[in-house]
Amino acid sequence: MKKINKYILLVFFGLVLVSCDNNRVFDSYKSVGNGWHRDSLVVFEYEVRDTITSYNLFLTLRANNDYPFSNIFLITSIESPNGETKTDTLEYIMAAPDGTLLGNGFSDIKESKLWFKENYRFSHVGKHLITIEQALRKRNEVEGVEVLEGISEVGFRIEK
């Protein structure tokens, strides 16, 4: 019986070591509930201690089959401690031409890891605010989609 417990423990620690993510510096998700309202800002705080190292920044979305579009538009901003703000409007493809939702996952929930900034250097030490909002509009409509169905969580990730 003791040998079995040792083997189980050995397998467990092996799985833990394999699943470690050495590139991750920051990784956080926030729920947007049953739908992402157009006025709902998702905000992350990140304390920068290093302005020399370059990082890769990602936006991560968890979506399900209720997502009705093939793409998504996001407005993002990074505000540094001195008040300087960098804003981008980004478009990402969310579904294949046949309508199949893109991303990783075994169930109907797919996680999309979307490139935001490559080799990005933070310019100031201190607390940075990263803000993400959805800006999707239907074709030939001025007003944006009020509640974007199918998105359950929005994340922000920093990697070495």
C-alpha cells in the first residue's frame, strides 16, 4: 500500500512540474456576467517594478457558443502612474468561416489568447491600469451592441 501512495505522489508532483508556466508574470480574469455591456469597463491593476525588460501582453477572452459574431472589437488603454495613457482599438477574429468558435477548450467554452503588445516595455515604475471595453457594432448601425452575449470572462496576461 505504501508503494502505491509513493507512486501517486510521484505522478502528482510530475504533473505539477509539467504544468508550471515559467513565462507568466501576471494573469488575471474578471467576470462580465451573462453578457458584456458596452459601458462596462474591465480594469486590471499591475504594479511595474522593471522598465528594462520587454514583455508580451495578451488579452484573453472566454466565450461560449452564444457568441453571435465572427469577430470582436476592443478598445484598450494602458495608464501609467504619471497619467500618460496609450489607447488602441483592436479587432480579433473569434470564429472560423463555418461559424465554429475559435480558441482552446474541450467544452462549449473557448479561451482565446489574443496578442495585445509584443516586446512591450513599461515606461514607468508603479501602478498601471489596463482598461478593456468591447466596441462591437452591427453592420450599418451607429450604436454599439448594448450587451454582448457569449463572453463570460475577460483577462489580461503578461509574459516574459
